[in-house]
Amino acid sequence: MLVTNLFPKPDTLITMEQLTDLKAILHSKRANIYYLEKCRVMQKDGRVLYLTEAKDENYYWNIPIANTTVILLGTGTSITQAAMRMLASAGVLVGFCGGGGTPLFSGSEIEWLTPQSEYRPTDYVQGWLSFWFDESKRLAVAKTFQQQRTSYLQRIWAKDRDLKAEGFYADDPALSNALSAYSDQLPSAQKVGDLLQREALLTKQLYRYAAKATQYGNFVREREATDLANGFLNHGNYLAYGLAATTLWVLGIPHGFAVMHGKTRRGALVFDVADLVKDAIVLPWAFVCAKEKTTEQEFRQQILQKFTEHKALDFMFEQVKQAALNGDDQT
């Protein structure tokens, strides 16, 4: 499909048929996530472009919006009203962020601009709310998420040759024992606080395993720390949050209806969904890239490549949809 042929001329109205064409590719199947800085995003000749200024001339680069999920606008960016109109027509999520794609660097949160359409499926949000107000069912869904989280990690580490080359093995006794112990303890958890405590212990064990595999030395997880591993973990986690936010937005489920993170925490369900893939992909590559002293851009490209390779977005969609449609049957 030629993306450039999907767009109307800038001086014409967008028809319903063209709107359908722009959204023909499901969000879970779209290939692109853009982070842009020091450029201007605009609409030109029926396409969305970003303009970069060189010394002697300007360069225009096309954004295939029908195959794009998220655009992050970093430092030194601007966007025109006409460009936002076309992005909204294609269902692209647009956000402003700090330098490097991580809001922590700028000390502010991402402000999301979502296409203003409520014509999204209602069965998922209705299914989610059908169980959410029952604490026992909410806890059961949280346990299911945690089981899927460990299963996904084992699958990815078992088949990813690049991770094996870096010393990450799914059948390593230390890792297997930690994951098995965590899975065995999940059914006995009586409240979300129990899950959070056990999750924190598992995460510390995974950090210890990754630091040993990469010979990183003593590692302490501190979000404000300046070492490479902590910085890459922050960066990669925010990329996972972007995928989770996209999943929930497409399915029409508000971010406040979390099953594990605090009820009063803004966007808590985003963190629940992002946890499904963070340990499997972000955690090991943060340590590997820290060991190799890669640049921030190289780390970001590596994480996005692995998200695509291991179908992280598809996995998120699958788990959230199953929870929404079957959560009311949880006991």
C-alpha cells in the first residue's frame, strides 16, 4: 500500500472513505514510532512532513502517518494545525516530551494530544468496568498479568539469540528458580500489597542477574541516578509506557482503572500494562547497552527494534483484551 496515495489534497475535505483508509492499519500492526527534535512538523501537498534546517537549505522528510502509532515531539519542535488535523484523521497519538524522549530530563510529564473521537469499541471498557469494582476480581486480573509477565520473559529470553550472546539464558538455574518461586507465590497473595512486595523482590533478583551477566558491578536502582544503566532503564521504561498508553487508548480503557498500581496514581493502568514487557526487553538491554557504552539514540533504536521483533504491542493488546472480556469470570 502506497501511503502517499492515501492523503487528500490540502484544500479538500477528508471524506469518510479516506478516513477509513488512513486507519486501515491496526495500531497493533503499525511499524513506526517517531521521536523528533529541533524540527517543524507540517502538512505539505497532502502529506505530513517534518522540516529540518541546514546551513544552506532545508530538508523535508515524510512521515507515513497511516503506519505510525505515536509521534513524540522533543526539544525545539513545533507542529502546525493542518498537520495535527491529518494526524488526528489517521489516529496517531501525539505527545510533547523532554529531550531524548524521556520527560525526566525536562522535569515534566508528557502531555498527550489524542485524536478527538469517541467512536471506539465500547465492549472493552464495559468489560473492564464489569470486574474492576470487585476487589477480588481485580486482584485475580493482577495475578494473571504477573503470570503473563514471567511467561513472556521466559519465551523471549529463550529465543532471542542476541540476549543469549550477552549471557542471558532463560534456563539458567538462578533465573528459573526466581521466576518459579514468584509464580508459585502468586496464588497465595491476599491483596495487591502482597503482589507489589513480591514483585519488588523479583525485580531486584532480575537486576542482580543482569548486572552479573554483563559484569556491570554493584547496581542499585535509583531513578535519579546518573549512571548509564539507570538512565537506560528510565528511558526504556518510558518507551514501554508509550506502548501501554497507546494500547489502552485504542481499546478505550481509561488509564485510571489500574489493577495493581495505586488507584489514586495518575495513569496507573499504563504502568500495569507496561510491566508485561519491561522485564523481558527493557531490563536486559539497559544493562547490555550500558556495558557497551552506547549512545542514547542507539539504545532507543535497539529497544524499539526488540519491541517490534518480539511483538510487544501485540502482546499488550492480547492481554488487555482478554482481561477486559474475561475479567468478570475471575474468582
